[in-house]
Amino acid sequence: MTLAAGFFARDAVSVARGLIGAELQVGGAGGRIVETEAYDAGDPASHSFGGMTPRNAVMFGPVGRAYVYRIYGLHWCLNFVCAAEQPGSAVLIRAIEPLYGRDVMQARRGDVADRLLCSGPGRLAQALGIDAELNGAPLDGPPFAIALPATVPSIVEGVRIGISKGATTPWRFCLAGSRYLSKPV
């Protein structure tokens, strides 16, 4: 099932939960989303918490866009801008189960185990060829393709990982039983 026009207009938590089990492809490479995290402007862990800057401006723009940024000066991360009623909201795509274009993803990541190919936001971005050129790109057209699952999957909730502020907020969502998560819940 393709995404309805208003899918990304909802709050970040609803969008993060709703993306679990969805299929994401970027230029034909991708798979099933198995892990997400929600962030909004009132969240001290969010890039938007201090207001709009040149780096996070995409988070305050139209919903349904890619927000791409670099962490530690090394790894790109892919987020989906959402929550029309609360500008500055986005969902971090933390992990996918690789299903499409494995050869392309392996070429980008090197000879790594299938389970580790897209497990974690930096690995995922590298495997999918995500970089600054996609910052602000609309998610409803090439190179992106997103399709929701036909049935609602079983979801496990937990606290977000890899952050120091807002670390106890339970806004991490994972596909129950997935072996492709960045870390166990």
C-alpha cells in the first residue's frame, strides 16, 4: 500500500510507529524498515530543539522530505520530516532488513554480513547511497519509494539509543523479532 498524502503530516511518534514494516527503496536498493526513532522540537535530543538553523532548516519545511545530516563528521543519517502541526519534527530511520539491490548495497558497504548491511543509521545511509545531496528531497518520488505494509506488524517500543539528552524517552520503535536491529530493545 503506497503512502497517503497526509501520512507525514502526523506527529513524529505516530509516523515512527507507522513506518515499521514499510518498504523503503532509494534508487532501487532498500528493504523493510525495522527500526525508527521519533524526535520533535520540544525534545532536547532533537536537532530542532534550539530552533531553526541552516543545518536543520529542512526539519521546519514541508513534511514528507528527507532530512539528511552527518554525525561525528563521518556518517550520514536519513530522517523523514513530519508533523505539520509541530514544525521541527522528524523520524530517524535506524535500520532496515535488506531486500532489494543487495549487490549495490554490498558494493557500497564492503563484504559485511547481511544482518549488518543496514543495521544502524550510518550503515543504512551508506548502503542506500544517502548523502547531503538528498537533504530536502521529497519522499514521494525518485529516488525514494515507500510502501506501507498490508498488515500492522508487531512493534516493540524502547528508549532511544546513542543520545545523552532525552535518553529515557520511549520513542524507539522496532519490528518485533527482527534480527536486523541496530541493537536489541
